[in-house]
Amino acid sequence: MSEQKDLLTTNRKALTINLADRIYGTFAEIGAGQEVARVFFQAGGASGTIAKTISAYDMTFSDAIYGKAPRYVSRERLALMLDHEYELLIERLAVQRGERTTFFVFADTVSTRNFKGTNESHGWMGIRFQSEPGGPPSDIVLHVRMWDKDALLQQQALGIVGTNLIYGAFNYRHEPGQFVESLLDNLGPERVEVDMLKFSGPAFQDVDNRLMSLHLVRHGLTNAVMFSPGGEVLQPSEVLYKKPVLVERGSFRPVTHVNVDMLNCATAQFVQEPAVKGKDVVVLMEITMNNLLMDGTLDAQDFLSRVDLLGDIGLTVLISNYPEYFRLTSYFRRYTSEMIGVAMGVNNLVEIFNEKYYESLPGGILESFGRLFRNSVRLYIYPMRQEAYDRYVATGVTAGDKGAAPAHAFAANVLITAKNVQVSENLQNLYAHLLENHYLDSIVGFDRDILGVFSRDVLQRIKTGDATWENMVPAPVAAAIKKRRLFGYSAPAK
């Protein structure tokens, strides 16, 4: 952490902005009072920074000023606020002081804890600002969730985050990674979560928002971020709200025919569930941070390659900091009470029944399963060939991890499925209970011909120039790997 970050309190950050000659703008806040503006007023010297403060709290007034939006606490409402206030600021002050001023508008629309404590405490905030006088504006937009149980504490936290956002926009815009870390200065993740962040505009032409979102997870500002097939940063609550969810976890390095077949087959079964039929299902491919941190370091290009390839075949990606499956399903329960499905291979199923992962839980594996399977959760289990399974049990790796094993090396007609997999003797009755009550289901309709495909095997063949890897991944993935020269691919000499 930098020395500057250690020294600057919230008050000092606001005062630094107030004393900067060129920074001047508007604060527009709806909900939670005008907590960010209050920080700047209390710091002193606010007349040098604040052109106007406004809080159009009444819905009729808000609609009359900014226009209607689907929800009052939403990204759409925030965008309308930034558009209106920035246009007004430039219209009224550009001629008078535009040559010597970098204008900005800070806006937020927030819902803090109500009297009964029954609402969601969250909000959208953003800043539109010039990086030089007369220049085009850039935007930073984020979504926050407030965890304090007291509304006054939530308001205080909001004022701190907003101040950090404004200070960071003018002081850390060339160091976006430091900007991300600074958002919770003088706070902590136990009070505020930042689960969506987006940079746009000329000041951030070289910023990849997916990497910035990854920094949110890595530095503990949130535990999960989401990307659309086109690479856009998504706000999880908007995507998951009141919808059934099907997720498949993997390394996807690269995504293979098996990964896609597992998802397709699980989806076909999931949408036929009585509780899911006819509903709009969210389908996700999930990668954990543990999987991305190789030797404790993050390979940005490797991360982007995986996300891009999943996007190339039309899949939405979730990056999470939940190594245990029960934590992942609990995360989904924040947003939906609908059914949750998890697609996984037999090897992952065996790992779930490994008691060493639950030693930190007072209730051990029973507590983990109680959390995992509560409220309509089902696991869909993809089979594995006997040879691959035996190697996994013996060594902890799949047959594909051992190298390019030819398909005929596997016992083609012997499959390990959810119905015949072996778990520890002391857990067999528990397993039988879960299977009998359909907490676990075998995936059907799978392609037997591709069961010998493993990501690490594909990766090894790419690196060694063995062209057979192309038959082990979807055609768009193979084309993208060759075009972008991903995962160590080099074109064969002519």
C-alpha cells in the first residue's frame, strides 16, 4: 500500500479536492441524504469545488428533472442524472470558466436500510469528469451494497465511498489498479461491497474493465463479478434476480467439447424440472480465483483468454472467490429463491465428499451439505471413463493431466456415474440419501466419443504443436486460439 493511501483520511481527501483550483462541479444525490456533499462541506473550502448540490428526493420531482427510469435505484437512473447535470453544468459555466476548469458531476441513487429492515441496501454511484479543461468527459460507474445494520452507518459509509471515488478519479486515473484498492479506504469489506465497476471515456482508453472487475475480487471488494458473452461487465443482481440459475465450474483453459457437452446436457435436464419449466434460466460458466492465481500470481492475458473464448461461444462468465460449492450457491441465494443447478464431473463430485475441505466448519461435511442443498439445489453429474477415474483416485489428476493419452487407452464401455461412484465408507449412507432424493442426478444424453478430452491435455498438445487439439475444442474456440495465438500456440512452419 502506498504511503499516500496510508495518510489520507476521508476528510483530507475531500479537502485536497476542495483546494484544487481547477476542479469544479455538481453533486446530485437521491436517497441516504446528501452524504458525499456533506463530507466536502465539512472538510472546508467547498466553495472552490461545489457549483451546486441537488437532491430530487420526491419521485415526481425526480422524473420531471431527469425523466423516467424503470427503477429509481438503477444504473439507468444514474445515467440520466449524469447526463442531465453534466449538460447543465457545461451549458451554464463553460463560457465563463471552461478554459481553466475541469468540470465534474458526481451522482448517486441509493436505498439505505428502511425502518423495518426489509429492503435491499444498495446503490449506484458515478462520476463524469474532464481530465483537462475543455476536454471530453470520462465516466466511472459502480454499484455498492451496504452491510451495516444501521441506516446512519450506511449513510456514513456511502459518504466515504463517494469521496474515495471522486478523489480517485482525479488522482488515480492513470493507475486504475490503485484506484480500485482505494475505493474502500477508511472502510472495509464488512461494511461495503463494490460488485460492479466500469470505466469509460478517453481517460480510460487502455483500461480493460474485465481486469478491473477481477481486481475487485482479488482485493476483497466483492466475491464475484460477471461478464456478458460480449465482454461487458454485468451487475450480478440485475442478471440473477428471481431467476433459476445453472452453473458449471471449470478451468476452461481452454474450453473443450466436454465442457460444452456437460453444460448443454445439464441445461436440457434443468429446463425440464417442474420448478423451472417455462422460466427464463441464467446459464453461467464459473472460474474461481484460486484457479486464476497460478503460483500466487495473476496472469492477466491467461484470464482474458479464457473469458474471451467462453464469450466466443456465447457464454456468460462468473469469476468468484468461492472455493466451496456451498458458498457459491449461497451467493446465488442473495438474488433468487428459484431452483439452482450445478453441473460437474464425477471427479468434482468426489472432491465435494472429501471431509478435509470442511474442517473449519463446526458441523463439518454435514453443515456444508446443509448449506449446499437447502432451498432447491441439484447437482448434475457428468460421467467419466473408468480408466480416467482410476487415475484420478490414485493420483489426484485426470488421465488427461498425464499427457496425450490416446482414446483407445480408456475402457470405452465402462463409465463412472453418479449411480456407481464410490465415496468413503462412512459417507455412503449420506450419499445414498442424496441420490435417492434427487439432490444428485446423472447427466444423460452425453457424447461418449469425447469423454477422453481434458483441458490440460488440449493445452499440452497446443504447446507441443500437436494439431489434434483442434478436434478437442469447439470450432470457434480453435479458430480464436490460432488467430490470437493463445496458450502458447504457434502456427506450423510452411
